[in-house]
Amino acid sequence: MGIKTALPRYELYLYTAVLAVALIWAGSWIFEASSENANRKTFKESVKPGWHYFGRKMDAADFEWVMWFTTFRNHILFALVGHVIFAKIFSLVAPKHRSLVFGVYGGLAVLVTMGWTFLALVLSHCIILYSVAIFKSKWMCFAAGLCTLASIKLEPFNSWQEALVTGSFNLQDILFYGGCGFSIMRCMSFALENCEKKEGNYTFSDLVKYNFYLPFFFFGPIMTFDRFHAQANNTQLIRKEREMWNITTKALLHLGGILVVDVFFHYLYILTIPSDMKLVAKLSDWSLAGLAYSNLVYDWVKAAVMFGVINTVAMLDHLDPPQPPKCITMLYVFAETHFDRGINDWLCKYVYDYIGGNHDQIFKELLATICTFAVTTLWLGPCELVYIWSFFNCFGLNFELWVAKFFSLPPLSTIESAMGEAMSRRIRGLFNAANFWAIVLYNVLSLNSLEFAKMVGRRLIFKGFPLSTLSVLLVTYCGVQLVKERERQQALLEDPERVKPVDGGKEKAE
């Protein structure tokens, strides 16, 4: 479907008011639950001392966030600042060799951080996949890459490799699996791009320079080899107009995001509360809905800020890295749902789009999604929770296509064509609202627990029916319509020619 006609302005104002009131109301319930249970025994492990002068404790349940912006903040900043300084010096002195500097500095940083055995392990992965890449067989590259990835995700191979890394510190496990995992995915990208190279092969040094780019090494995002190679070897390092202003603005926004999350962690214990099922059972339906929604919003904010910090460094290096994921509030279809745009781009390019084509054939789409989520399951680490998450998200993606195909058949397509554009948009908004909560429930289980997701689903669909169910859907419907209006306006700004006068001069977007 194209971009629909705008809804009446008063209707959009009404949607905004309803959504704002609902969010404030749900937030007040969560604030009350956080304040009254701050000293709860089950909270001791994750609720730590915070703002003493304000009498507020802090939700510290997310180790990754605490690691980045509290515990190891200075270490991460030191490594990234060093990278920026060396990259800038060599970009000015020897721009032709700046990609080499990226690889050397990254390799030395990995050596100092994790030791020579880890560095040797990563290089062994590179050698294996490079050796396969020179045969220029995609199926061999995929087989070798997935087997290598499985070796760090499945027992007993992962324990054996992890034991090779000497030393002991708090970050070792995360850096080991993050570094190895992202490294193997980058090596697979290199191997697959080498298969597309018509003459000759890329060199092993090209792979090393790509793989050991420090900002991306441990935590991502993944930038496919073809894009990185072209941009890192570009010697025409000219900034676009207002580019530095935009980089500075984004950096300040990320800093603002960190401060906002810090404030929220002191007043809303959205990560700790779902871990206490006895407390969760006592909360209202609106509190549960707000908790589930806020957990996904937080995960998006975390990804946006963490990848944003890394992307800021990459943009200073004259790279165009993968953008942060789309906000969960803006999602109402499974086809756009992802929390790591780098992995999403990798999967789409090498698996999903490669198999699915234009994604309009049911069986090809089913095969493409099954293969995509099979690779994703291996990437995340096979376990019961990941299996459940993959199954439901795979089903949701295919179900959207089935529904679209069904409604494109007569007489349903004829009925929709006969009704007004605005009414069609309203009806689609109802389905999108239900789809939004399917996305929330299917993904919150991977962020919290299966028990929490089941509790939310049971309360909102069964026990809360009809009052809680319909009221939550109404609020979600208002949000979906506001998102659709924003998308409509953005699309028309990008392509004003799509607006044509119809019905006596009224504007209609094709």
C-alpha cells in the first residue's frame, strides 16, 4: 500500500492526548511499585546505592550498561580516544595507509586486553575462513563460517577455546564471546564478498585490517566487508557541509540519552521488577503492559546509545557505519523489527534477501525466514529461550505475508478499494495495534524471562479481557496512527511528487 491520506488534525490531537495520558498513568504505577519495593530482599542483587541526597537507589540489573558507563567507562574511553588520535594523525600524514593503522592499533589493543592466546585464536579463525574464501564457493564459505561460529557457541568446543585465554577479569567472558562472535561474522562477510570479486582475491591483510578495526571489534556493529573496504581505503577525506556539526550533535544526543537512562534507573526499576514474579503478580494490568513496553524501549535506547558512541568514532574516521535500530515505538510490523542494524543488514544481504528475493512468494519467504532465524539462533547461542524467540518471530514475519496475500484477494481487495483512504488506514491501524503487542510479547521473553512474557500475555489477553485488553489496544492504536502520520509526512518530504490533487483539490499521496 502507498502512503495514505492524512487523518483530520483533531483526530491526531486526540490520539496524542490519549497516548500521553496512558503513558503517564502506566509510568506512575511503575514508579509507585519501584519506590515501595526498593528495599525488597529480592532486589538486593540488582538495586544498588544511587543518589544518596535524593534518597534514591539505582536499578543496576543490566550488567552491559553498567559495564559501559560505570565500571569500565574509563578503560573504554581510553581505548577509543587513543584510536581517534592515531587515526587522525595518520589520516593527515599518510591517508593511503590509514586502514593499516586501524588494523595495527586494533590488533595491539586486543593483544594488551586479552593476551596473545586470544589474538592467536582470532587469527586462526581468520586463516581458516580466508583459506576457504580463495576457492570462491559460497556454500563452502557458509559451511566453514557456521561451523566456526558453532565452535564458540556449543559445548565442549566453546569451553575448550575459552580455556585458552589466560588471565581473569570481570570482562573476560563478554570480550571473549563478543570478540570471537563478531570476528567470525566479519570473516564470513569477507569470504562471501571475495566470492563476488570477479578477478583475483582480496589479500589476507585486507581481512586483518577489516577484522581488527577496534571500535567494531568487541561489541559491533557489523559493517559488511564491501562497504568497509571501499570507505577505509578512500583517500579523498573531505567532510561534507555541516558534517562535523552533525557528528557533534549526535554525540551530545547520546550523552543526553545516557543521562536520561540514569535518571530513569533511579526512579523506575523496569529491569529488576520483572525478575520478581511474586511482585509482578500483584501489579495491575496497566503496570504489566507498561513494564513490557518499557523494557523493549530501554533495549532500543541501550542499542542506540552504545552503537551511537561507536558510530561517532567511526564517523570521525570518515566511515558510514550501520545506523542505530528503529525505535520500538515506531514498529508495528515484524519486517522492520531488529535491535542490531549491523547484524540485520548482514543477515538480509547474505541470507534473507539472497534466498527470499522480492519477498512476495510464500514458500520462498518461508525458506528465507527459516534460514535467517537458524543463523540468528546460532549467533545468539542455541538454548530453549532462543528457540522460542526464533520460532515466534519467524512465524510473525511469515504470518504478515500470509495476511497481506489474503487481503489482496477479491472480494476483500475490492472492498478496501471502495472505502475511503482514511477509513482504510484506520482499519489497518487496528491490525497493526494487535501486531505491535505480538512484537512486544515475542521479544520481551528474550529480554526478561519466559515466565514474565507468559504473565503479561495471560493478563492482557485472558484475565484482563475485555477492559484491559481493549483499553491497551486503543492506546496502541493511537500510537500506531501517530507513527503512520509521521511516516507519511517524512515520505512526502522525500518525494513531494507523490502528492496529487484529487477529490476537488484535496491532496492524496500515491
